Amino acid sequence: MMSVASCQMKILSAAKSFIKHPRALAFLAVFFIPTPAAADALDEAVSQDVFLLNLSAALASHDIDVTTNLNARDVVRQRIRNVRLGRFPDLPLDRLADSAEIANWEAAFGESELGGLAVIADAEAIDASAEEYLPRWLESTSDKRLFVTFYKDDLVAAEKLRDVAEAAGFATAFYFGSGNTREVGELYATAAQRLAIDSRDARRYRTEVTELAYLGERVRRRSNSLFSEDGNRGDGSLARREPSVFLKETLGDEFNQSTIREIIVPGGVAFGETASLAFPVAELQFYRGALILIEEGGDAHELPEIDLANLKALFDFVNRSRAIGSDAIVDIDAQGRVRISSALRDTEAGYKIMHADTQPFEFVPNLPVTKSVIIDTAVEWQRGEMGKTLQFEVDYEVRFLSADNMRIAQTRAALAYIYDSSSKASEYSDSWGRYAARLDDNLNYSGLAESMREVAAYAGWAALFRRLQEDEVSFLRGRYDFMKIDKLGEKTPMRY
């Protein structure tokens, strides 16, 4: 049997590693030993895991172990004697479920394959009735909204966990077998912390539900994640179908040369601006089919009208873009093969952006260049002149590129435009580049602007979502309904 001193050393080692990752509540495997000596060995960083610390001793009496990393190599290698309650390194604090995860979880719940336990780790919420639970949940801070997924064969352990959590002064909501799918789905969709019960039976269950699919998986060597840096675990098919990773600022501008090799420039369309906002935002809500921004002072602002499927597609693109560090949306190569962001594949917005990518050479022929790129350069959101509906402007450029003798991509000509959301029109503003003087005097600037009008509007929305995500603006109220929006539309062809 392992000595208490040995346990203390392992706990301290894990705690030191934990400090390097303040956003994640738990990264390295730490079994909490239900003895005073072991508890004294925990440093301040680990002791911030209030939920697990408060329950570890009581759960041990029910033969339930507790760990802060179910994917740690040592944990996965160990033979499971008791069921385990734990966290995942790839589900850190505020890693909210995406649309596919919500759909997969609800489908399995509907088949009675799994259940969920929601926990508000706040003594003040203990008396919340069933009707009051969701509002109290949404009002709770991230460190107090926990959701535990369990496999059907671990129902007894889940019930014991519920009883222990309630005895510790936490408010719970338990779901299994029957119940309101929407209600539990909304809790799952807005859970700031996602845990699971690990067991031999749960590991054998074949599912796409994230929390159960991760069970039994080891973190990668010299990594604290199941995934490689490109976000894939063994299967590179998604990465191969994505446009090349590309940040548009590497193309330079009128005053700064490009720094990337021409051979890896994806061309096409790339959005990467972060919008400027005229006021600080405290919250984003989705209500009655529309997004609403709430100022820190409490004022509510409606956003311009846009098709909800397109809105959801752009929201997903920003999530994907930030995850893989790429602004690229679409690229059509010399053979007409289409590569498009997975977030925009088979959507109306994606199809329109793809079509816009074919237009620059229709309006600007006979330039000795090899590629065109459409990029946003600035986005500004501000209060509208009338009422509370916001409006925005997008500065964007249509660039024409070729490589210099060092194989570095250079912008030979660029046409700058400004899109205004209130008039829904684009206007030509300027041109620059070595070949700008070669532009046809009869060039149809307004025609090119019209072909880019909807794409420019999409750039404005994408930039707004980047701003809200970078500022970590809360988006809980209405999130469930927003994430359930069906974005599928026009099918993306393999070739254009």
C-alpha cells in the first residue's frame, strides 16, 4: 500500500504543474486522499478545486475515487477498482459545449444511455426549487456551475454523488431515464465545468458524447492534452480538408512587406479582424430569434437583422478560427478544387463566400498575378443613429498577388472598399500596389463592390464575435436555442 508521504509527494508534484495553467481547474492526476495528512499536503492552487475537495472524503466511504485528470497516463494505466469522479484536461473552465456535443448528449440521454447531474456549488442556492434552478444556475459564476455526465450502468454511483453533494450544501438537479430533455440540455450547454464518472463499463460504451468518449484516453506524451497542436487525434482528415492555416496579417500591407512564402498562401477569403466597439459589453443574449448586447450599464442593444443560419455559421467559424489559429475561410486552387472551413461547409454563407472568391478576376483581368485574396482590414461597431439597433462599417481589400524572386508573396495591386451596414452598400475608396497604375481605366469598381457586398457584411459579424470572445463576454441566456440553430444550407461542391 502506498504510504501517506508518497501520496503527499505526488499531490505536491501535480499542484506545481497546475499553477502553470490557471484557466484549467485541473490538469495532472491528483487523487485526493481522505485523510487529514494528505489534505494538509495540498497547496493553495489545488485547494481551489472546492467541489472535489469538499466531496473527496465522503465519496471515498462510498468507494468512489476522485481525480483532477481522468486522462493522466498513470491514471489510465491503473486497473479500475472503484468508479472515479474526475475532470478532463481538454475540458477546462468555460469550455462550453458546441452544437454537435449538445446534440450527441441529448440523443444519448433520450435513449437512456446516460444521465447528468447539475451542481450549483453555492450554499445560497440549496433551497432553489425546480422552477428556480435554471435561473439560479445561469446567475452563478463559472466556478459554481458543474455538470457531471455518467453512463447508465453507473447510476448507483451517480445517485451517491448527488446525495454527497447535497449533504455538502450544494444545489443539485438529477436527470436520468425520463425528464425534460430541453431542461437538462440547457444545463449541459451552459455548464462551465464538465466532469464525468469513469468506470470499466463507461469505457466500453462506444459513443460520440465527449465526456464518455474521452474516458480511458491518455494525454499525449510531453503534453497535457489528448490532441496534437493541430487539434487532431490520429485522424488528419479534417485538417487535410481545411484551407491552409493562414493569418492574414502575414501578407503585410501597403507599408509592410509580406513575410510568408507564396507557395503556402491559400488565397481565397480570410477574415481575422477583431471589431472595435463604442461601449463595453457585459453580456450577449439570444432572445426571440435575435442577438442582443447588454452594456455594462444595463442598456440593451439590438443587432442588425441577418439570417440566423448564416449567423450561426459565422459564430462557428470564429470558434474554429481561434482554435486552429487561422483566418482562412475558402481557397479554390488552379484545378477548381474547393477547400473551405469546416464551420462553413454546406452552409449558405459558405457558398456565397466561395462564389465571391471567383469574382475578382472577372472584374480585374489581365494582371500578371497568380492569386487573389479578399481580407478585412478594420471593423467598427457603433450605436445607430435611430433607435437602439447597432450598425457597423467594414474596411476590406481585394488583393492580387504573385511571388517575388525569393518566393515571398507580394501584393501587386489592392483595391480598398468600405461597407456600411445601414445602407448595405460598399464603396470603392482607394487602390495601392506596384501594379495599381495598370488597372483598367474602365474597371467596374462598383460591380466588384456589389459582388463582395454580402461577404463584407459577414466580415463585420465575424469581427464582432471575435471581440466578444476575446473580451470573454458572457453568453448564457438563450445560448441553448442559439446553439440548436440549423445552419446547413447550400451544399459546398468539391470543385467550382
